[in-house]
Amino acid sequence: MSMNHGKTLATLSVHAGLTPNEHRAVVTPIYQTSTFSFDSADQGAALFKGEEEGYIYSRMGNPTVQGLEDAIAALEGGHKSLACGSGMAAIHSALATLLSAGDHLICSDAVYGPTCSLVENVLTRMGIENTIVDTSNLAAVKKAMRPNTKVIFVETPGNPTLVVTDIAAVAEIAHTGGAQLIVDNTFMTPILQQPFRHGADVVVHSLTKFLNGHADVVGGVIVAKDEASYKQFRTALNHFGGVLPPFESFLVHRGIKTLALRMQRHCESGMKVAKFIEAHKAVEWVRYPGLESHPQHELAARQMSGFSALISFGLYGGLEAGKQLMDSVSLWTLAVSLGGVESLIQHPARMTHASMGAEARQRGGITDGLVRISVGIEDVDELIEDLDRALSRYKASMPAGVATSAV
Ligand code: PLP
């Protein structure tokens, strides 16, 4: 397992971010307070001027939140991080901090639906131009660069097509053109992919997913590579205001303590389920970066240290068969989101990526029949049995001569 600050990520998951506290509690306590008192009027003024270090007001910083922020920065090999109220708050805050009217942004075509809508429908109203491209196609990224390009935003693997972008190559294109590269690392977590090592300038996450891992918090984070970048984001976030509260920060930090362990299980089970799906006769196609059939398997194996738990596939029966599958499984929960301990199944075209619109989905290769699953940490054989039972009902939707089950 890779190391940051001389420690393995498994060890950092458990220990990073313990804020010193007066009773020497081994877990950062919940400082459920909106404000912090000053010793004197002069000390309050010194804190505001930045001449003294300390907490002022919880929108500007809070020890519980900072414990989480320190843990994530350590795991990502970044400088410092900023916990936000959701993954979208992190993405919006990062983009709105780095871009001004007249700037140009390049964004992957296969991203979380609302990220695409934010770029195409909201940032455009603020005078920010965009080009949406398949960022796995380096020639297309180069071609999209303009003199006013300030940011390239990449989600890799992309949601939900699992297209893999070469972070180092795109970072080079960005830097050559004077732009910064932001990587959404939600699908991988720092355990499996370390974008800063490949040249990324900013990393964002939805904490709602693997980092928290227990489907009980909505949160996000921006990780900055150096103090100048951190200060820029901190000042902006203080004005945007979308910070993560202390209790949610405590829960996410607790989730992170088992992150390395959970990711190991997610990867093992993800591979088993992907192989099962690939071999099933009802399945027309499958995408999982760990399978040799994935078009960028070699890049994925180089850039990532595991393949995580997201799998996309299409059935021969198309949309109708996919809908029936989602309605027939019992152990898999039909719900959006991903990365939790429980296995989820959903239909991006009508759920997570509905807001993009049909044209944008087509551009990003998000077909109507695409089913996305997130493999949890339940017993993997029981998960496969449940899928097999549900898939076996679609004899009618399979091509003539194809057996109901391949296994
Ligand atoms: N990035 C990715 C890759 C996601 O899948 C999601 C949500 O599904 C987000 C960002 C947005 O996160 P949140 O729902 O916490 O706002």
C-alpha cells in the first residue's frame, strides 16, 4: 500500500487528524458550538487579523471539522483540505473560486449529472465558457484548450461509464496551457488513487460515498496542494458558506478509520461481481476497470491501486430488462448514491444523470439501458446469488439460443 508522510494509508486512515484536546480523548471530540470566546478584545482582533492562530466562528473553522480535514489531506498527500456541505458544494466552491467571467473550463463528458448541469447551465450564466470532452481522448483535450482555459475538471473513472482518464497526461496539457487540473476522486478514494502524485492541482470528493461509507451523511471536500491554494479556497468558502457541520464531520472521520479495510473488501467483491456479470448470458456488455475487457484496463492498473466497487452494464433486453432487474433484486437496494457498506443498484438515465438531458447523456455515452451498481461489503456470494436469481427471469429478453444463466 502506498505511503504518505512516511506512513501507510491503512495506518493514516486510523490515526490521521486527531485534534489535540484537553482530556487526551483518543477520538477528536464533537465541538458542537457556533462560536469561540476570546481572552480579550485585542486577542479577538489578532485572531481576525491572522496574527494569532485559533478558532473564531465555526463557518471559519472548528476543531472537529479540522480533524476530518487533516485526515483527508494526509490521506490524499495534499497540504490542507476544506470540508463542505456536500460533494456538489465542494465542486461548485472549487470551480467558483478558480474561475471568473470570461474564463474557459474543460470538463469530462462522463461526470456525475449535476456536475455537468452546473458547468453547462449555471456557470455559463456567470460568463464562464466551457467545452465538454471525452477526457480519455488526449487529442480532444489538447484541441479544446484555449488561451483563456483556466481549469480542466476530470472525473476518473467517470460516472457512470467508468471511462478512465490519464491524470498525468491531462495535468501536463493543463499546465502547458497555464490551467489547473481538478480531479473528482470520489469513485476511488485516496486509498486507490492519488491524483496529486500524477500532477493534479486540486482534488475534490463527495464524502457522502466511500469516505463516510455508511449512507448517513451528505458531505464534500476540497483538498489543496499548497498554502496559497488553501488560503484562496478558505477565503472563498468563508464567503460561499457551504461548510460541513461538526457532527457530520465527526461521523465522516469515524467512517474514515475503516476506509482502507472497506476499500479492500469493495475491490475484492467488485471484481467477483464484475466477473460474474461479464460471464452471464443475459448481459450484453459490462464496464469495470479491473476487467481486461475494459478499454483502458492497462491505464487503470497503472494509475489505480485497486478497481473499487462501481460496475456498469447493459442487458440484451435493454431498458425494459434493466428496469425489471432493478425491480427483482432483493439484497441490492434500489437507490441512488454509492460507496456505502450496502450494495445499491440504480438507473442513471432516469435517476442520477436525468438532469443532464438526453443530448448530454448521449455525448457522454450514457445509454438508456445502462444499469449502475455499487458493490457493498455484504457476503459476495449472497450478492451474486441475488443477481443471478433476478437475471435468470429474463429468458424472454435474451437472444435466441442463449441460456438463462452462464454460471
Ligand atoms: N461526484 C461524484 C463522482 C458523485 O457520484 C457525486 C454524487 O453522486 C457527487 C460528486 C456529488 O456529491 P453529493 O451528492 O455529496 O453532493
